[in-house]
Amino acid sequence: MASDASSDRTDLAVSPRPEPTFVIPAIVADTSDDAGERFLEFFAATIRNANTRAAYMRAVEHFLAWRGVAGLASLGEIRPLHIAAYIEECQGLFSAPTVKLRLAGLRSLFDWLVRTGVMASNPATSVRGPSHDVQRGKTPILAADEAKRLIASIPADTPVGLRDRALIALMTYSFARVSAATGMNVEDLLQTAGRSWVRLHEKRGKVHELPVHHKLLDHLDAYLAVAGHRDQPKAPLFRTARGRSGQLGLQRLSRHDAYAMVRRRALAAGVVAKIGNHSFRGTGITTFLLNEGTLELAQEMANHSSPRTTKLYDRRRDGVTQDAIERIRIE
């Protein structure tokens, strides 16, 4: 009971990161009278995804504090050579995906400042980022029996336990991203023509609806039967815990608290791999493909714009690779 009644925030959790704030750098303020306002508008008005906004803020902050541009008087003095030198230096500090993301952030910012008349040209347009070809995702996933064991290990004698089981099942059976899952309200569980559906609000404002797997429906029904907010359509579906009481509060569960929960439940279930929220998306997709599901349908269910993205979650070759390696019999 003690483990089930634990708070969403524990020593095992990564501390939740608040929405970052941004101070207008001097080089921006010195560019023109309206440069600061246009600069803040870029982050506040053009980027709807909070994760992208935070990543671009970090990229811009790091670049403008970089010694190569720190002495410049205005944004108009930044040249492609500065961007290229910065990207070259970043390649020795960060992974290729991080460097590409930082370059994308700078390109987007400067493009906005050109369109709003703050800058005459975009110095990042001609700069190439590092090549990066990924054939296999790095996120650890679970085998089907491991996922089943993890879900079954969660005590179901408190509302918090039922919530955790339902959330993990949702991410597994619907391939839902954690932000879409925790962003659901009660009204996002739909009944249409006698069938149950989940409505997920995905990145870039996309709304994605999927039929509910019968096992997921069981977990959601069990959770809502005791959670007490089934008749509150605008209420967050997944809510925070009240300390260590095992009871639910009124606030929406954040993705950071969901990660803390997943780590806690995985450790309690004896899961060795350091899985996180995204692991269940990969687990569901791989299991679907192993059971003769098609890549095209998996792409549609995961709401991926490209099949190449879906393939990153396909770990069916992992077992084949291991079998091949074991054929190297030397002793």
C-alpha cells in the first residue's frame, strides 16, 4: 500500500521544468526599437508546442551568449560565418540531433525577424547542419510479456493505482504521446455508434481519434468508477495525487509527474531497462507489428507524418540480430 500511495513527485523523479522565461538580450534590444517585441513574439505567438518553445529558447540563448557573437553590436552584424562557426563548435559538445535542432531554432528565429522587418536577411539559411541518419530509435521498450507484467503489478486498491495503470495502458494500447495522454479531458473518451474512442490532441494542433482496445477500456472504466469525475467532461482525465494518500487531487497530471510515476512503477515491478513515458509508444508499435500489423496502419495509428518515423519504433529485428550473433560459436 505504501508504494501505491506515494506522491507523484519522489526522489526518483526528474524535477519538473517550469515553462522557461526569456530576458531580451542586449544585442536584440540594440538592433532596433521594435526588435525586442518581435523577438518575444517569435516565442510567444509562433510556437504552440511548449517543448519546442523551450528547446528553441535554449538554442537562441546559448548562441547569443556564445563568444563569437557576444561582442557584436546588433543582430544585423551576424553573418553566415558566425552561424557556421557556432554549429562547428556545437558538434564537439552535443549530439547531432541536438545540433540540428539548435540550427533549426536559429533559422526559424531569423526567418521571423526577416519577415517582421528587424533583419535584412537570414544568416542561418545557407548553413548546413551535421548529417544524421537514424535507422533505429534509442528509446528502450518492453517486450509484450514485460509490459503485461508491469501493468499487472500496479496495485489497484487506490484511485492513484488505478490512474497509473490506466495511463500506462493508454500509452501502450493507443501509441499515445505522454503530452497527448496527460492533456486529455474526460470528454475525450467518446462513445460513437456503440464504440468507445479516445481523442488525442497531438502536436501542431492535430486531433487524432482511435478506437479503444478492450483491455484499455477495462482499465479506464475501473479508474473512472472510483476517481469520481466521470460526470465532469471538462475535468482533466488524469489528475495529480494528494500527497501520499492514494487519493486524487484536482490538478492535471504533468508529463514530468508521469515520468516519475513510470520510473517508480518500473522499479517496483523489477524492470531493469530505464524506461520512460515514450517507451510504451514503442512497445505498442512493435507488438502491433509483431502480430502482423502493417507499417502503414501503425503509421496512421501513431499519427506519424512519415513512415520513416514509425520505423524508428519497429524493434522486430532486435531478436533476429541477437539470434544471428549467438551463431558465432567459438568455444
